[in-house]
Amino acid sequence: GEFEEAHQYLGKLHMKMKEFDRAVESFRRCLELRPESALSTVRLDQGLIGLADALRSKGELQQAVYHYSKALVQDNRYQLVCLLKRMTAYYQLHRYDEAELDADELLLNKVASS
């Protein structure tokens, strides 16, 4: 409904203002307002990705990876974006093998869509 969408936009605003703690709160509230099964796939993906981005900006890389991975489980149109962002978080965590797996997946998807 309207309220989770408002929290999603509020989260985006906090990100632009570099208020990452508040962005995390807004994105979490967005996801809490409705169970995942009731959310549209697009809104769920955007909420999860927004939350992961805010966590990554705060330096909470492990939590960011968790939420990017959760978004990747969805059949979503943001799969390549999630892979790229998760790959970056893995790299920042010095988890190079996992970053390389995501890079390979990105390349396979790019070739397949060509």
C-alpha cells in the first residue's frame, strides 16, 4: 500500500542526504509493513536493494550481502544490479572467490542477453 511506498521513498531521500541510519530504518519499515508474499515483486526488490545499499553505505557489508542475496532469490528484473552490488560488497569484505563467482554470473548473463 501507500505507507510502505512512502517509507521506500523516505529511505531513498535519506540515502541522498547520507543519513544512512535513517535510511536503514525507513527501508526496514517499508519491508515490515507488509509480508513479502503481499508485496509486489518490484516493490519488494526495491526495498531489499535499498536496505542493502544503506547497510553497505554504513559499512555493514555482511548484512548488505545477506539482503542482496535475498533479493536475488526473487525472480526479479534487478538481478544484474544485485549481482554487481553483491560482488562489490564481497570484494570489500575480501571474499574474492565469491566476488569472482558473481562476476562470472554477470558475464554469463551479459553474453546470454547479447
